[in-house]
Amino acid sequence: MLKTGQNISQKQSLQQKLSPQQIQFVKLLQLPTIGLEQRVKQEIEMNPVLEEGDPLAPEETISENEIEWEEPEAKEESGDPDPVDQNEDIDWDSFLHNTEYDGMNYSSPSGGGGAIDEDWKDLPNPYHETLLEELEQQVSLLDLDDEEMLIADQILGSLDEDGYFRREIDAVVDNIAFNHGRLVNKEKVEKVRKQIQKLEPVGIASRDLRDCLLCQIRHSDADDEIRELAIKLLENEWEAFEKKHFEKLKSRLNVGNEELKEVFDLIKGMNPRPGGVSNPDTDNQQYIEPDFEVYYEPSEEEGKQDEGEFVIRLSQRNIPPLRISPDYKMMWENLKKKKGKPKKGEDSEARKFIKDKVESAQWFIDSIKQRHNTLMKTMRTIVALQEDFFKHGEGLKPMILKDVAERINMDISTVSRVVNGKYVQTNFGVYELKYFFSEGLETESGEDVSSREVKNILADVIQNENKKKPYSDQALTEILKEKGYKVARRTVSKYRENLQIPVARLRKQII
């Protein structure tokens, strides 16, 4: 017998939901300096209650004493601020004084220069032609008929990001026949492709790397004898060239070490990516703006250089200090002066608008403050844990996100957001904050060392190896063991690949 029916059941579950302010804080926390600058400008445009404060404010610095942390007694709670009660009056004294961000955390490390930036910031960026536009101009100067121009247009439109033409010629023939009703032969397509190859940059529209190198070498101004040897090597001995079988190459080309080295130097001087030209606009987009500055100032007293102090700055670039506009207090007072209760209409809408915007502005300013405090707290802890590195530029210690999170009483995910995409300027260069985090390895003496330190030693060993007989991964493993580092061969292989160092066979050079 078939039974049908409905079952009613209750299930209790506990879910954690983030408030709007917490979501806003998380988004601001993961922004780098340049991203925060854009976000602040966007918020000022969206909220008329929020405005820029006084940009002239002193820079904040942190002394070494402040870097030393103590274990807190309880976890910090990041609850939402009390929302503005829609039924109560606005405490303007509180808003105008407590929520104003006085700008001390927004000062630029370099100081000054604001007026000049203001004069130039609205100027448009100069226009730069793309590689495709440059090639189209050069093609227009070639002596091509209409059919060849169609072929050239197809070839240019098929180039990949490295400038290679990897499309099948039959596909070009079919495309022209289908879209333009013209039947062209493959020989004509190849003829036009070779004409384009000779344009600038030479080697563009090549079929593969060998084709690209051959084209560039044929049009180079190298010595005739060396150029002919290089062409012969690429045409007939490509496999031996790829595998660096020097003895085979010397025998087959009938040359000695010196001549073969000249040939290799000529080939290495060619451009393997003719389409990978740099664009000034793209270069600007990839510019790194350090979010922190950390410097160690040794003590001037003789024999007490190690008793100096660290200076830590949070760079805020061109971000202005923020405050809630006092003009809106005047507007609010004018609405209050009207006799009687506010009617449903313009007055009540104005009251609601002002309260909503004031609340939103305070939430944003509080989130900016909280971001600043969290970033500084995290950076101080990193400096405290990696004190030797920030003093001397070496001696990186094992450190993971959990180490920092425990000391600042925050979640690991919060520390991860702080670290991700942020950079610090030091006396020894610019480093991504992720650089300071690495797993630890144990030495023969039982001391923990950073895996990054082992990678640096590995890179140094490879840099100084005999280029005629590079070390194998097993040989590198033995060398590291002799230096006191217990590392397995597969770990050495992984570290070498992380450093983007090829295997021993491909590191071989002609000396």
C-alpha cells in the first residue's frame, strides 16, 4: 500500500552573519594604499555628509617601545557601533568631534607636494599606440594589393600575446572565402606573413620560436661567419641546441668552444617574444606603492647601536583626512526650528536623509580608523618577530599567519587580508608582507630556520656552481646537508622550481 503525506520537522542551527559595518571593514582592510585612495574618493562623492578635513597634520611614528607586544587577557571584540536612533535627536557634538578623522594617519612619508599634485592630477594620460596599430601603419606602407591586404588583416588579428601567428593557414584561407568571397591560395598567405615578419619588431607573426630566431638573425648586423653558423645551427641542429649538447654541436658544426659561445651569445641576444613589448600605461598600472615604511635608527651612543628604535609609518599617499560636514548640523537645526511636529513630506524626508547619511559617514570613518589600527598592529608584530631582518637585512625566522594572529588577538583570516597585496619599504628594499611568512626547517643542530633562508642559500649555491658541470638536485641536496640543512631531494627540486631555476642540463653553459 502506497502512503503519501508531508513530514514537518524543526531544525535549530547557529549561523554567524556579518553586519554591514563589518563587511565594509573587511573590504577596506584588504585594499592596498592605491585602492583605498580610490575608495575614499568614491565615498566622498556618494555621501554629501562626508568631507575632507585639514590636510596639514603631523606624521605618526611608532617607537621601538611600542613594538613590544604583550599577551592580551581577552579577545578583542569588533562589534558594530550603536546605530543612530531614528526617533532621537542627533548628538552633533559627538559626531563633529569624535568621528572626525584628524588626518594624522593620512600624512605622506615624503610630506608636502600636495599643491603640485592638485595642479596635475586632472590632466589626461598621454595616448600610446598599441602594437597592433603600429603594425597596421607599417602594413599600409607595403606594396600590397587588395587581396594581400585582406590576408595581412587576418594575420595581424590572429597574433597571440607573444606576437606569434599560430593559426593554421587553411583557416585563414577559409575565413577570407567565407567572409569576403575571395579564394586565396596558401602560398600567398605565407608570402604576406613573411613580409610582415620583417616589420618592427622583427620576428613578429613567426610560426614558432625557431622561425622567430631565424628571422631576427637573418636581419641582424652580426659578423657574417657567426650569423651563418647560427642559421645553420637553428635550421639543422635544433634538438641538440635545445638540450645543450655542446659536444655534438661542436662536432657537427666543426667549431671550437670560442666560436660556439659566440653563436650562442648571438642567439641569446634575440627577442623570443616580439609581441611582448611594454606599454607605458600598463607599466604604470603595475607600479608598486609601499603601504608601510619601516626603518631602524641605531642609537648614537657608542656600543649601544643595538638599542636603537624602529620607525614605522603607514603610508596613506593622497588620501585626505575625513570628517562629517558641519553644514549639515546647520541644516538639521533649521529643520528643528520649524514649529510643530514634522509632517510627512519634505521635512521628514530631509530628517531621514540626514540621519542615514550621518550614520553611513560615521561607519565609514570608524572602518577607516579600525583598518589603520589593525594594519599598524599587524606590522608592529611582524617587525617584532623579524627584528633581525629589519635591522640587518638577513636572518629571516620561520613565521606563519597564526604566530601574528595569536599575538594581536585576531583571526588568521584577518591577518591574511592585511598581508595580501601589501608592501613595506625597508632599508634593504621593498618587500611584500607575504615575504616574511614561511615554514620552518630544522638544522642539524636542532635550530629552526626559515624555508626562505634555505631557498636563498640554494640560489647562491647554483649561482656559484661550475657552469660547465651544473649540480644535479641530488648533488644540491648533499651540499645543503653539508651546510647543516636537513632537506630531502624532492624538497630541493620544489624549491628550485619555486625559484624558477631550470634543471642542471639546461643550466649548462659554454665557458
